[in-house]
Amino acid sequence: MGSGASKNTEEEEDGSNGGGGQLYVSLKMENSKVEGELTPHVYGSVPLIGSWDPSKALPLQRESASMSELSFVVPPDHETLDFKFLLKPKYRNTPCIVEEGQNRLLTGGTLQGDARVALFKLEGDVIVEFRVFIKADRVSPFDLAASWRAYRENLQPSSVRGIPDVSINPDPIAVEQCPSESLELDLEHYEVPAPAPSAHSSLVYAADNAENPRSLSASGSFVNDNTPEAASNTPKDSSVGVDGSPSAKEMKVIVPDLSDTYSASGVGESKSVGILSPFQQKDGQRGLFVDRGVGSPRLVKSVSASSFLVDLKPDGQTKNSMPAAAGAVAAAAVADQMLGPKEDRHLAIVLVGLPARGKTFTAAKLTRYLRWLGHDTKHFNVGKYRRLKHGVNQCADFFRADNPEGVEARTEVAALAMEDMIAWMQDGGQVGIFDATNSTRVRRNMLMKMAEGKCKIIFLETLCNDERIIERNIRLKIQQSPDYAEETDFEAGVRDFRDRLANYERVYEPVEEGSYIKMIDMVSGNGGQIQVNNISGYLPGRIVFFLVNTHLTPRPILLTRHGESMDNVRGRTGGDSVISESGKIYAKKLANFVEKRLKNEKAASIWTSTLQRTILTASSIVGFPKVQWRALDEINSGVCDGMTYEEIKKNMPEEYESRKKDKLRYRYPRGESYLDVIQRLEPVIIELERQRAPVVVISHQAVLRALYAYFADRPLKEIPQIEMPLHTIIEIQMGVSGVQEKRYKLMD
């Protein structure tokens, strides 16, 4: 655009002249010779700042080594925007330097007067010149509202713009003197082995990752009831499990009533941060505490008294009945524990639907999401119970409604799975995902009766009318399900499964009772609808929001750290440094990689943080839109920002030891913990789930550890130790068969 302003004189297509619309204003200043200790600011009249006090001037954010930018939204019919630029010394307590000349005036997006550079007179009559770029674009109310809805949870809103600080398609930044490093055409040349998959990897049949049946196991080994030994040793008394131990319903589980919590004197201190846990007293009573930060006392507020309780036990010695989370999740957990009937403290998501409708995949995905947020969640698959109890070689006749033996057997394993899930909840679990067809009211009424007074049930019904998708799911089922592992004739397996499906269709009754969520033709992500009935509360609301944004469209997500930065070279935390020479080489290699890997993906996009090391790393990538998320910024190290770990150890030994003991929950003074990072990344995860095209995410080590843990279904406690090497691309392939991972190392 050049120096000056963008004059928006054209009217909107609907003929309006901006009535009710907004103006998106961008102010940029460029000077490659000024030392970094002078930082550009802007101040002026309403609605920009409303004060001509230089101490209240707003800083322009560093976009590159030579460019600074500030953007905001104002009404198009505002009074003339009157402002000036100034330079503030970054490290010295000296007066600000205001630009020479008259004030700058902007009315309705049009700059009044001639465009000019900004001149500043320094000591010794030295004149410094900045190129100025002023741009104003009209934004419709609809677009602004959509942007707000999509990104309102991204971070704290900007004090200037009033909307989250997300910018789209920033001007490209040239990487000066970047060596031209080519990438070999064969991308497999750079492929390196991925880490061993976790216990909950989606690379295998999703139902096999469900909870192992308690009531059908003996000393950790499953019993095959088809063997003569198992049959002869199985007690007839239904109150005794197949291993000779009492069944779940005969096990007495004592859950202390939180309303009976009372106080004790004394206050203790702990450095463990960001976790909610039960307080265990000598008499078995339990209280709750919210650990508020490094160095603060771990205080437990009694329900019935004004004095405090103190948690004297280490975290590992008490059962954590609350989610290991922070922020909104922690607050909601406290409310769920302290208010309402006891059954509302535990939630059962009961799947409903015909076979081949994506129930198990949906259950596994929802389990992964809730675990990542910090909720203790387990997936109970009734098919897994059935295979263990009655074997895998059950033909379609076993699933007929007029087969009394089959109906009894299937009802039995459903009850066993429900008993196990309720027993697990009474032992501290929070959310159980009950995965079965549950296709009749009789079955659902049985489950509701079993759950009465113990947990709240929400039915999740998956409906699909797309025959193409159903056929694809049937064939995937034959390929993956253990039910057909011994079937050598693939088409015979398909015919048998269709017969099984027909048996279910004859008796299927849609959900019309209780609390429910219906997903209707949502599987493809192309439309569909969600119906909800009698849904309220924080966690059910999050579940609905997540399900609205999920689909099965296959697409890759590429995760990579920025190129090596100068702070990486110096071993310093945080900061906003530029990339090193090695980082510049990686930026070129990454651009070549993206060009080759996504050459046919015109709808792909590049996501970066707002820190310049990620923006510079993405600068060589062309042909794709770029989106900056402040939610992707590195973990905030607070007062430790810019320090080396050796400096922290020397100057702040208590903080160093606290972090060493519990990196997940440790919160830097005035900074963040990993749990805080997870909270601000939830909108990013939701948007990644919603995208139907590839996304390249260029971010930072702690942030990518948290994102990777979501896709790989890694436990929260492992996140701070996940290896996230520099100059390596992690490709996450999302699709109907789960999540698959590849890694490419472009540089040593």
C-alpha cells in the first residue's frame, strides 16, 4: 500500500454506508536502523485512547526486527480520530519523544491531509525517520460477530480492539540473507521413527482402548469363559465374579459426604500448584482445596465453618477426586462437588445408535478430549465385555431380538459394564463413556435404574442416513473388529455384519426420554444437526460444543517448533528473540517441505503464535493464508522470563525445586503452568477439530507438548516430558481410522 492511508470510499454491496459496521484500523511504523531501546507508541483522542498523557500511550507490537504494528476496531461513524506517534525509552527513565509536526487525523477510514513519515528529534538534534503505514478496512457486523464467537476464548481481549488478538494474513516478512537450502523431492528421506505409541493410541481398534473389564478379570489376566476350566470354576451365585471375588455390586465403597466436612486448625505451605484434591483427615472426612499459586498456602475452606483445613499429605498419597485442571475447569469442578445432588458429581455419557454409525469412534474421541482437559474419564465398551465373556465367533443370529439366549447374554454383559463404571465412579472417577447400541427403551431404562442416585446419565445418539458412509464404516468394521479377525472371507464378513445390522434395525427405538444429545448426519462435517434435550451445566455444555465441531474428514495437521532462536542459543526461557542462522535455514527448508507436502491442498492454512520467532519461521511459506494466535504463544515464564535455568536455580532455588518436583502444576511467579496452557489451548483444539483442510501449526515447545498430548492421548502427567525437538515436523493424520503419526527431521 505504501506510506499513507487506505481510503475506503466504496459503499458496502448492500448499499449501506457502514451503518452499524466497524472499521479495522492498522497502524505500522518501520525503521531498520533505530536501536531496540526506543519502542514506538501511539496516543490520542477517543476512541483510540482518550488521553494525551504520554504515560498512557499504547505500545506497537513488534512484527519483525524493523516493523511494529498496532490494530484496533472502531465504529465507522466515530468522530475524527486524532493521534500522534511517540518513542519511549525501554530501559531509561527519560521523557518520551513525540513526533514532529501536526496531529494525524483519521475520519471514517480516510486520512486527512498528506501522507507523511514520522520524524523524531533525538539528543544532539539527530533526526530519526519512520515510515508509516495506516490502513482502514470496513468489517461487517456479521464478520465481526463471527470472529468474536470463534476466538473469544482465545485469550484476554485486547484493551484497544475489544476483540481477541488474532490477526489474519499479516504482511510477509523477508528473511534477510537466508541460505537457499533445498529439500530433496523424496520426503521419506527425512522421515524418522515416532515414539512408541501410548496405551491409548488410536492406531488400533478403538474399542480395544476401552477400559479393561474389572468383573471379568482375575489378577489382571482375563478369563476365557469358553474353556472348560473357566466354566467349571464359575460360581452360580451372581454376587460373585468369575475370579471368585465379590462382584462390583457387592463391593462396599465408602464415599465421604462433603457436606460433613469440618475444620481443623493450623496452616501449611506447599509449592505444588494448580491442582484440586481431597483433604483426608484421620476420621476419613474429606475437604477440598484450590492451590492458588507458587508459595501460597494450600488452604481448604470448610463448608460449615469459617476456619481453614490444611492438606498435610503429598498429592501422591491422596485420591484425587477432582480434575487435574485449572481455571474454568477447576471452578466448574468445585461447583459440581459442592452444589446439587450427589449423582450430578458423576456423569455417564451413554451411547445410543445402530452399528456402523461411529459410536465407538465418537466415544474414543470424547474420552481423549475430556482427559486432556483434566477430567478423570474412562471408556467402557460393552462389545469388549461380550467378546471376553462369550467369545468373538458370534454370528448375526446371536444379535436377534427373538433369540432369548442372545438377549440374556447381551443384557448380562451390559449390566456388568455398567456396574464396573459405577464402581469406578464411586472410587473417584468423574466421567464414564458407556459404549453400546442401547437401541431399545428396555435397555436404556435398565441403565437409568442402575444409575439412579449414583450418576447423571446423558444419552448420546448417533444417527446417519448416508448409505455411502454406512457402507464405508461396515467395511472398516470388518477390517478392524476382533469379531471378524478369524473370518478369511471378507465379503462373507460383510454379509454377516449386514445381517447383524438388520436385526438391530427391526427393534431400534430412538431416544425420546431423559437428557439426550442427538447427532444427526454429523459424521461427515458437511452440515447435519445436533439436537439437545434437558442439557445444562458446565461439562455437558463443553461436550455439546466439542461434538458440534468434530467430524471424520481425513486431513493432516503438521506440528513444528519455530526455527532455532537466539534465546535458544543462549539457553534463555521465554523472550521474543529473532531466529538464528540455523533457524533461517530451517525456515527455508520448512517452506519447501510445506510446498511439496501440501501442493494439492489449496485450502490449507498456516498458524503461528504472535511471537516473532514463529512469524519469521513461517515467512518463507507462500501461497497459504497465515493466522496468528496469541493462544499459541509460549508458556509465560513470568518473572523468570529471559533467565537461564542455571540463573533460576541460583537466584530462586525454591522456585527451581518446586518446578522440578511437579512441572505439570508448577506455575511461574506471575506466569503460567502447563495446566494453564492447556486451558488457553482449548479453542485451538476445537478449531483444529473443525477444520476440514490441512493446518501447519508453528509454535513453541510447551504449547506443542500440550497439543501433541491431545492427539496422542498422552496422560497429563507426561506432558512436560514429551520430546519436541527443534527442526522436526510431526504430521498428525486425522481420519475415520483414528490418528496416525509421522515425523520428519529436516535438520540435525
